[in-house]
Amino acid sequence: MELKPFIMLFVVLDPIGILPYYQSIALRVSEEERPRLARIAITAALVIMLFFTFLGDLLFSLLGVSVADFQVAAGLVLLVYAVASLFEIHIGAAAASGVGAAIFPLATPLLAGPGSISVLIYIKYNYGVHYAVASALVNTLLAYPILVAGGQFLKLLGRHGALLVDKMMSLVMAGFAVSMVREGVTSWLGAQRG
């Protein structure tokens, strides 16, 4: 059994890296609701990844959308969310609802974003669809306990510490969104030259 596909997706999925984002969103729901928030995010991310594993390249081809185009779009949407979160501007249900935040931005684009989708399509064509599906399943199963255990840090932070983390992570999320846009534009420009 080849381990490289599983490791590649784990690195891109980066459940440890999104832990601060999960924590800042988890602050908006009760302690009892936090495991449910993680379950919804993980389940939605898995569904999105499996959808794109089987149909992503076909869908992109039919619509004339490149992975770079998708990356720019996801980065712009995430940037809007990050700025709204930073300034406490409520945008629709995602800002007001923990469940909405579990879908966006946790499930997508943070977990099942352009990077994860690109890697899964790569795995599908280089290792086979069974490796892509197994990689998505194993990595989401690993991500769930990481997110849930991260909630223990919330107790240590206290109210003011948690607010500080929330604002810092919103700023970092904005930076991450800009980097997604930059990478998408760079990929697009590279494809145009090549």
C-alpha cells in the first residue's frame, strides 16, 4: 500500500493548521454544541471532497473553470468572510449560525478547499480513484478528533483570551485568503505563458 497519497492530502487538509479557525468559530456556540460543529464540518468536507474526486475535473472542464479560477474565487469569498469576522459584520446565516460556519468557512474552503480538491484529482489520476477515496476518508477521520481536542484550549483561554484569538485568526485568515488568490493568479499566469 502506497502511503504518499494519504500524507499528501493530510498536509494540504492541515487539520492542525485550521484548529485556530475552528476554535474562534466554536466560541460562538455552546460547549455542548462544539463536537456537533466539528462533525458537521468534517462530514460536509468529506462529501465535498468525494464529489470533486468523482466529478470535479469533469465539472471544471464543462464549465471552462480551471483549478486556478476556483482557487481565486474561494480566496475572495474567504477574504470577505475574514473581514466580516474581524469587524463583527454579520453576513447572512454563516455569521449568525454555528452550523452555517461549520459549512463555510470550516468545511469549505478551509478543509475541502482548492488545495484538497486539486490533490484529490491528482491522486485519482496518479494512484487510482480507490486511493483518492481512501485518502479522503482516512484524513477526515483523523481531522475530527484533532478539532474536538482543540476545543479544550478554549477553556484555558477565558473570555478575553478567546476574543483576542478570534481577532488574530480573522486577520490570519484574511492573509491566507490573499495567498490563495495570489497562488491562483500565479498558476493562471503560468498556464497562459506555457
